[in-house]
Amino acid sequence: MAIDTFMVYVGVYADADSATADNELVKDLHVTAGLIDAYDAAVVVRRENGKVKIVAKHETPTRVGGVLGGGIGEAGLIVVGVSDMGARIEREMRRAEKIQRRDLAADLDELESDAASASTSTDG
């Protein structure tokens, strides 16, 4: 069983423009490092009715519920990346008013199997 550790960063921002700008910096970081497929990210904003909406995302959907809890900010950036990119990811989230970081252990063999199953089931 191949286990890899990913880091999840949640940044809280005063506005969507700041979160979007940092999202571009994180993307550029991964492009430069040749790791564009080694991360996922989403920018979320709080609507007037209090609901959260994804306004920008990387290639795959990201769960975003609760990132703006407590009324701290109006926008957020969620980044999932490999652990050895952690310090660089956090540095590029420079506009965040607050950043939380969590470790996320993933079984790579299980993820590949799930992806293959999903691909087969959608091929018809």
C-alpha cells in the first residue's frame, strides 16, 4: 500500500480578488515546478444569502463546505498539494488573513483504483 502525505491549506480572504490572485500564484508555483497535476485548488466566495459558491477551481472538484465559517472572511482559497511543496504553497497565499493547514494521508493505490473505476463506469 503506497501512502503519500498531502497538505490541505485553507486561506481566509477579505475579498474574492485577493483569493483569486493567490490562486494564480499557487498555480504558477506548480507549473514552474512541473507539478501541475500534483495539486488541487478552489476559490470560494460567500454569497449574500450566506451560501458558499465555487468561483474558480483547478481541474477537479474540491470540497469547500465550511471554509468561511464564523463570518471571518468573504472569500477563501483551498489548496491540496504534496507535502514537500507545503512551505512554498503557504508563502504564495500571501494575501490570506488566516491560513489553516492539515495533513491528509492518502492511499495512492486506492485513489488510482477509484479513478479507474470511475472512468470505466462513465465510458458506458
